[in-house]
Amino acid sequence: MGSPWYRSRYTGVAAILLAVSAGAVVLADSASPEPPDLGRQLMTRMRTTLEQSDPGQHNHAGHGATAAEAPVICGVRVYGHEPSTATALADVRTVYGFHLCGVAEPGRPWDVAVKLAGPVILDMATDPPGIQVVEATEDTKYIDRLRQMFPPKYAEVAQREALSDTEMTDLRRRYDDASGL
């Protein structure tokens, strides 16, 4: 049996450790620029918007759906949003990101599926959100068009990042489920 001063010493040390741990959690949470669920909400909204839209709305580079009734299954990555100070989904006006979608025709494997991919902008001021994809024009190269459409900080990310490995794995699983494979 320990003497009473040992018990109070251990109790004091435990109280200090608990206080320091709680302080670290508060500091970590306050350093985050947005609520942790806003990023998930934006990803979900982008994915849902693209999957519920007609493939022609986010069609580019001449790739259109070959089966009008086939579901569109998308993976997305959100690069950022405007205003960047928004903390609630209702306050976000524009979302910048990347999409890779496959038209899940029954029995058609992913490798030969019609795909829609590239940087995308969602205009959240409309219902449903408007969809803009980056396309070259007769007068403008693709990279120049990307820089015209995206703020510099998101254009830089869009030039080098697409889907995360986790999002790609989830996309392929959902595609296989939807196409019956």
C-alpha cells in the first residue's frame, strides 16, 4: 500500500496530463480552417451533383455516354471553395475540384467504360448546382483555360493532383456494383 502522498501525487500528474491533452485537442481543432465536416459535405455535394446530372452536363473532350439509362458513378476531389472563409455548406458559392466519372453500363468493365474526367467547378448559387469543366477552345490551350477558370491557388493543385488512392478504390468498387460486375 502506498502512502497518501503517493496517491495525491499520481492524481495530480493524471490531472495535469488530462489538462494538457484537452488543450492539445482544442488547439488542433482551432487550427483547422473549416469545420471537419464541411470538406465531407462538399465532396458529397459534388459527387451527388455529378452523378445525378446528365453526362452531357459534365461532358468534355468529345466523350459522351453511350447508354442514356446507365448510372454515372463519380469519384471527386475538392481543391477548395469560395468564399474560403465559409464555414457552412449554405455559405459556399463555388467549389473547385476534380472529377472522374464512369458510365456504368451493365456488364461493361471499368477499363472500357465511357469516362468523364478533369478539373470541375460547381456553381453552388444555383439549384441544382451549375457544372463547368475545363476545356480547350479554338483560341485557348487547355492549361490557359484552366488558369482562366480557376483561382491561382486551385489551378496549381489541379495541374498535379487528381483522386486520392482511397477515393479511386471507392470509385471502382461503386462502379463495379452499379455495372453488375
